[in-house]
Amino acid sequence: MSELSDRLGERIRSIRDKMNLSRAEFAGIVGMSEDALGLIERGETTPRLENLQKIASYVDMQVSELIDLKKNASGNASPKNTNRKIKTLDNFTAYLKTKSPEQIRMLHDVAISILDKKRR
């Protein structure tokens, strides 16, 4: 369709691949058909704004971050997004320091269970 569509499609596919989700899984999660997602990823169409919003929301980005095509197709995080993740990890680390080893193990097990369930 256009270079813009191609690059946006590559970016969305790269993000989905990093999440280890099939096209069908990702399409179901964001509420669109697998065929529509395939067209977007191949650059054959440009996503509607509501679909961009759904995708951005699921991958914890702003739409502006998702369509920031200055980033490469591999979806490297912007400094703002990276700083937000670092702050979140710092806050979580501080929280964990207040917990017992048993509580930390339990939290770890729950987190792994939730994250593994998301990959299916």
C-alpha cells in the first residue's frame, strides 16, 4: 500500500512476535479478525484508529508511541517508555524489600502463572 503502512505493519508484527503471540491470539486479544491483523502486518492496509488504540492499550503504549516510525521495526522502546519501565521496576523492587522470602516466592509463582497464561 505505502511505505508508511509497511513500516507500521512491521512494527506491529515485531511487537506481537516479542510477546510470543500468534496472529490469531493477538487478534483475539485486541478484538479484531486474524485476517484484518494479517493485512495490517503485511502493510496491505492501514489500521483504523480504534484498532490502533486497542493494540496500543494492550501493549501498554500510547498510540503516538506505537506509530512513532522513527523507531526501527523491532519496536525498540523510546527513552520515555524505558524510563517508565525502570521506575516501575524500582518501585516494585522497593516493595519486595518489605516482604518475606516466602511472600516473594509466592508472588513469583503467581506472576509466572499469569504471564504463562497470557502466552497461550
